[in-house]
Amino acid sequence: MKSRYITKSKVFLLLLYSFLFFPLPVAAVPAADIASRWSPVICQTDNSNGLTAQQDIFTLVNYDRDWRLNNNWYNLLFYPLERVMYYSVVESDTHYFIGYYQYYPRYTGRAEHEHDLTGVLLAVAKTPDQTGRLDMLLTHSNKKWRQWPGAQVRLEGRHPVLNIRPGCHEITVAGRSRQGLPAAGIYEIPAGDKPAGPISKVLPGGAHGGYRLVPLTQLWERRQDIGQGRVFARWGAFDSYNEVKVTVPWVWEYRRLNWLAKPGELLQYFQGRPVRACNYLSNPY
């Protein structure tokens, strides 16, 4: 009886030890849910006295139903556009790094060219209550990098409020009073993921009908589709007849820190901390 009692006690202690020091893994949150939870609200200017100009609607890379990209400028005249934003999610042991990407068939800033792609990267710290905390917001537009501490970003719920300028598509965070854009013709685009068919009218209150979220992996899977009349002219650069070659997030780098491959190290750099290798739990790039 004594030996049996000791055996049962040992088993109980082993189980207790395992529970305390080796807890069962928590089910991973789907990337689509994370992206939808933090998707930005967009404030966009429009000087066309009506609908947003076609060249200022962010949409699919293959909006014209083909994967030949050197005809996207021309085909803008003939195809209705759906508002679509690409997203990426990379997870470390301390943060979610959530990217949102806006593709435009035309750039009509100072030097017009085919294609434009801008990006927003949110560094969301994990918290015990699983609500998350925005630590930093980083933007990449017109080859320029800008960052804002999370405390300086206006949020509607968890959704950061961003400004996008027409033509050049420059991204900035909306001020606390939301006066970041010229007063005339500001449209608010609700956060995704919301069904949004072709843009045909302005909804009551001046807001468009939201946008749809699509995983960046749809482009990543075609990263080797390189050549004239294909998706890319060279590694990570869209094919086009223009001399300007617009690049995609997997080649964006700041001080040799890659946007997709090392977002945690980017966070450390912009926060002024020593850059050390991060422990990534999920990174498809």
C-alpha cells in the first residue's frame, strides 16, 4: 500500500509540475482576424467634386483580371475598381507586426509613372488581456520612411486613423482633432474587412463603403513571376514600361533591416534600442 501511495503521489507531482511550468499551447489567432482587428480607417482628400479619382483608389494588383502588369496604367480607363488593401502578419514572442499595403495603378505626383505601392506597419505588443497595445506605426511611401510612437496615433477602437493625399498617396497619421488634411473633400473610408463592390457612389455622411482585406501572400506566391509582360521586371519590382520600378514590401529595407523579414529589429531601431535578433513564432516571409 505504501509503495502504491508513493507512486500515485509522484505521478500527481509530475502532472502538477508539467501544468505549472509547461502550460498547454494557446491556439494561434488567425492572421486574418488580427489584420481585421487593427485595420486602419482612411481619410482621403478628393478634389474631383465627386468620386475619388480612379488613380487614387487602392485596389488589387490584378484589378484588370490579368497578371500582366505593364498594362495597368492603360487599363485603368476600362475597369471598375474595388477598394482592396493587402495585409501581412508576422508574430514574435512579444509582438504582432501587421502590415497594410495600398496598390494604385497610377502615381500622379511630381513625376507620373505606372504603379504605386505604399505601406503601413503596426507593432502591436501582446498584453495579458489579449487586447494588444500599439507600440509604433511605421509608414513607407514614395521611398520615404516615417514612424510615430503608438501614443501619438489616433485610434477609433483599435483602428488607427490615417490620411492619404491624392496623387502622391503619401500616408500620415491623423491628428487628435483629425485636421490633418485640407478641409475640402475629405472622405472617410471605414476600416476593413468590409464588403466593398466597385466604387459607384458616395455613402451618406461622405464615407465610401469600406474596403476588403486580401493577404499579401497572394503576391508573395508570384514573387518568381519575373519577365517582360509578367508581374515583376526583376526581383521585387513591378513590371512596367516606365523607367521607375515600384518595389514591394519584401525588398523594403532600412539600414539593412527588412520590413517583412525583420520587423522586430526595425521596431528596436526606431525606438532607439540596441538591435538584437527577435524570436519569431510565425513569419511566412
